[in-house]
Amino acid sequence: MRYGQRGGYTPAAQERWERVRLQAAEWFEAGESTRTAVARLRVHERSVTRWREAWIEGGEQALRSKGPVSREKLSARQWQRLDVELRRGPLAWGYVEDQCWTLGRVKTLIERLFHIGYTIEGVGKLLHRHGWSVQVPARRAIERDEEAVAVWKDEVWPAVKAPRRTWAPTSASKTRQARG
């Protein structure tokens, strides 16, 4: 995966990082050390070293953003329509059994609306890039039976759960076996 936040940087984040790299270029030109740039920019030393090498080879232009890693298949207008349809909810598209948008369902929706193919991973990146996140229920289900849950926790779970091993002490070492 290229980026830690999965799905790549937003255009605003790309612009912000480009400004950081260009600030580093100014300091390189002024003769500042890598360590000084690291301390001032609060980034990893490896990044500044990589930026310095790129700057030496290609100048300031080498530190400019090259745009998104991949061009988005949906236009801005198509994205707006998809956003409207996602906000209408899965029920509007016939998903009655559970009303959650899954990546597979969104993929199918994109194919139906725009006849554009995305992979499941690509759909996840697309949604994340546009501010959508994993769904978490806002409240408990109406059908939830608290008494049944309590009985299950008290009676069924202890029977299913394996008891702790206490016959010998354990060792954290992979090469040294436990004594006992």
C-alpha cells in the first residue's frame, strides 16, 4: 500500500505535502543540513534525504507533486451523482435484508449507473478519498434481546471458551523452552 491512510492523499493533502517539500528545497538551497530540515519540518529523516537527492538531480521541479497515483475513473459530476445515491441508502436500491453499503454493493452501483468497472479495493480507495468511512451502527438494533445476550454470555460462552492453560509456565523466547 502506498499511503498509510489507505487510498492516497486528497488533493488538499497533496498540495500541503508539496509545500513542505518545496520549503525543504529552499532550505537545501540555503545550505541547511538534513537534520535541521527534519527538526523544522517534523518529518522522518529518510524522507528529507530522499527529497534532497531528488532536488540535487532535478531541482525544485523534482519535488513538485506529480498528481494522484491513478486517475479517477469517475468525473466530478459522476461522483456527485454517486454520492447522492449512496446517501439515499441501500434500501432505495433494493437491498432489504440489511441496510448497509458494502464495497461489493457500491461496486455494483457504480457499474449500473456509469458502466465503469472498479475493483473492490478501488471502490474502497475511491470512497475513502471522498470522505466516506467504514460504517458503524449509530444505535443498537431494535430486535436485540438483552436477556438472551446476557444468558449467552453467562452460560454458552464459558462452555465454548477454552480454559486457560496453567499446567506449565510459558516463555516469550522462541529458542528457549519453558521450564516446568
